[in-house]
Amino acid sequence: MNKKRALILLAGIIVLGIALRVPRFFSIIPAAGVVDSKIIWYDEAVSIYFAEQNIADTVTLSGLDTSPCLFFILLHFWLLIVGTGSAVLMALLPFFFSVASIVAIFILGKDIRDENTGLLSALFMAMSPLNIQYATEIRAYSLLVFIAVFFLLFLWRSIQKGETRHYLGLIVSTLLLLYTHYSAIALIIPGYLALLYYKRAEIKDIIACVAAVAIGYIPALYVFQRWGDFFSAGSGSFYGRFYSHGGIVAFFQYLYSIFFGAIGNNAAPVLLSFFILAFLYYFWRRSGRDKRDFLVVLVIAGFVVLSVGKMIYHERYFIVLTVPVILILALAARNIKVKSLVLPLLVSTLFFILFIFPAYATVYNRAFKYYAPSFARVIQNNWQEGDMVIADHYNQVLMPRYLPVADKIKLFFPFNGELIDDPAVRWRYSDFPIINDGNVFLVDELTTGSARFWVVGHNGDSVEDPHGALSKYLGRKYTLIATYYFPTGLSLNDLVTELRLYRTSR
């Protein structure tokens, strides 16, 4: 294929990738009546909160998150340009990295085999429902995929040639990965082992690379504040995690999400993932064994590495493996013996297009994440002087962005028998069920001086209040004026999320 034709095809793929990602700038849940420009959810609000601080505080707070500081620092400077008034403008940063990944993986695919492989890789990246889903999420995932491409590019060039510039590129890309997300170890550990296997004669250079990375990562270890997660009793055994929490089920769900979008029940991801693996294995084997086999090792070893970690509990944490998975798919498709690239492109496009649209759908049990604007409208329309709002941790983060009376929003988040005022502490303990009959009375401190108060998010099944202690206590002591129900998004009759209004006097 001549260079001009390849560039024209790549340009078309980029346009396709952009077109498929633009709808992610909108939040649409038809059954729930939510049709709005992008609505941020809790994790994104945390990113924005971190990035709004000065650089020193941004870096410090990142030690409490599941992502290190790189994305938050980039977002900090991006917010200096676009501000925090528009979620769409803020989401342009991850959007840029998502689109740039299409170009980057073309270069990598071309390097690994040829231009056709690069084009197929770019096409699959452009149309992957999982990558579309996270293209506008104000978190580190699109940046993680983007940097992972360059890590594999320099790893491949180091394996093939091993020149000084390639090792330098490998060191820099490794550090960037480590400062982007902790799941990067899923590529880094097996990647360096593969390098050691193929370049045994250059072991001194490899040791020098590892030493440089170790030294460069020392600041991140100093900032990290979640060491207790590795020793907590709740982490479970390795075997328990391997088969459930963050293990093989999440991995199959991840493979399913790359190609088919929104996740259904566990059976579908497993069955379809086996179909995908069978396809890849058959056509991959037709190419014979060579150094490209290290991509398969990366995926398998990466899965095992991630399964060990307690913090890996969702299929999105496997997104770092997306680059080798897509490359394997492109190489397998490249081995289909046809006279031109047209048939694989056509078949792949038709296959993917059937499953792209689920990437735009909000899974019904996740619809509650997008109700902050709806809550704010109800409160604003029924607001009276003397009202205040009691919010759970999630809504206390989101509501100020939609409700003008942000100074009236108070967080009810007891921990160890105290109301926690330090924002940094809140981030760390946001996912622990801690409201119980012994500390629920602390809510009285918040209601003092208010004639009425709104309760947002504490529905009796939240992570902070799994047994509904707060709603039971409020029902005994205060007068319930009104309850506002919202559908989950599955149907208009499936009402779960609620907003309640109380009067302080009987």
C-alpha cells in the first residue's frame, strides 16, 4: 500500500473515531427522562476537585486515589484554560488522548508488522465500545491507553534493535505509565520480563533501565497513602480474588466490553469472550511463532498481575491491556488470506458497528450517578428560606455544581464516631459502610438551626448506609414532608433513587 493511500485511510478512521465519540459529550437516559449535556459522576468530580487545588495539594491528594498524579496535574493546567463551568470543555482533555490513541496505535501496528496492520489496529481502536465509553470520562483511562501505546512501541523497538534511544524511550514511557495508573504494572512487569527473555545478552542495559525507573518512581511512593489496602483483612485471598473480585469474571467482562460495549449478565461476557479468544487463537497461529508472541504473554500475565491486587475490582481497570489485545486482533485479522484489505475492513466494521451503540447506554443500575442535576432542579424549585441539604459523600461532591445554594449543603459522613471535616479524609473513606445505630444521631448536629432539610442519596442501600439506619432514625425523630422518586433508567416503573424533604419540628 502506498503512503498516500494509507494516510487517506487513516484520516477516514480518525474522523470515524471522532464521530463515534462525540455522543459521549451527552448524558442520555431516556427511561429516566435524563437528556442533558455531559453530567459528571463521582469519580470525575474527585478528579476535578484534585485538579482545582494548587499543584502541591493536587499531588498530595492523588495519593488517596486509585490513580497517581499525572492526569490530575494535566487536568489542573487544562482547567486554567477552560475553567470548571462546562463538563464538556473539561472532558475535551481525555477526548484528545482517546483520539490521539488511534493515530499512535497505527504507528505501533505499522512498526510491528506493516501499514495494513496499523490501519486495522487504528480501526479497532476507533470503534472499540470500551474506548468510546471512556473517551470523555474525566479520569486517567484514555491517557493510560495513549501512553501504553508508546510503552509497547519502545518495548518492541528495544526487543528488535535495543539502541540507546529506544531504551530511553522505554524508561520515559514506563514512568509516565506508572504516574498515570497503578494498573500499569500489568504491562510493565511482563513487558520487562519479555525484554529480558529476548535481550539476555544486554542484561546490563535492562538492569540500568529498571534502576532508572525505580529511582524515578520514588516520589510516587512517598505520596501514596493507601498502603493499608494491601494488608487489610477485607482484601481476601488470592484465589478468592482470582475467581471473582477483580479476577477472571472481571477479565472476561473486560474482553466483552472492548468489543460489545455495555455489560450484560456474567454468562454473556464469558461465552462471547471465549468466541473472541478462539478467533484470535486460530488466526494468530497461522502466522507461526515469532517475537510478536510476547503480546499474548502480556495479556495473560497482565491478567494474573491485576488479579493479585485488591484495588482491581472493575473491568475498567483492565483497560491498560487494550493495546496488546487490539494488536493481537489486528494481526489475527491480517492473517485472513484475501487479495486486499477491503474484506477484513468491511467485516470488522460490520461486526463492530452492531455493538458500538451499547457503549452509549447507561447500565440501568448505574443511572443514579447522573441524577445530581435532577435533584438540584427539584430542590431549587421547592426551596424555602431556612432550608439546608444533607448529602451523602457522592452527592455532596456533585450537588454544588448544579445547585446555587452550595453553602447550604452539608455532608453527613460519620467515621469513628465523629463528623469528618477534613476533605482529604473524606476521599479516602468514601467507600466504607459506616452509618449505624450507634452513630446515626450525629445527624442532629447538622439539622440544628434549619426549619427544613433535604436528604440526598441515603436510600437505605448506599455504601455509607447499607442497612438504612439514617432513614429509620429520621422517620422516628423528624416529619417527612415529601419524597421524590426517580427511575433507575431500566423503566419508568422501576423507582429506586429518592430525594426526601423533612421538617425539623413535629
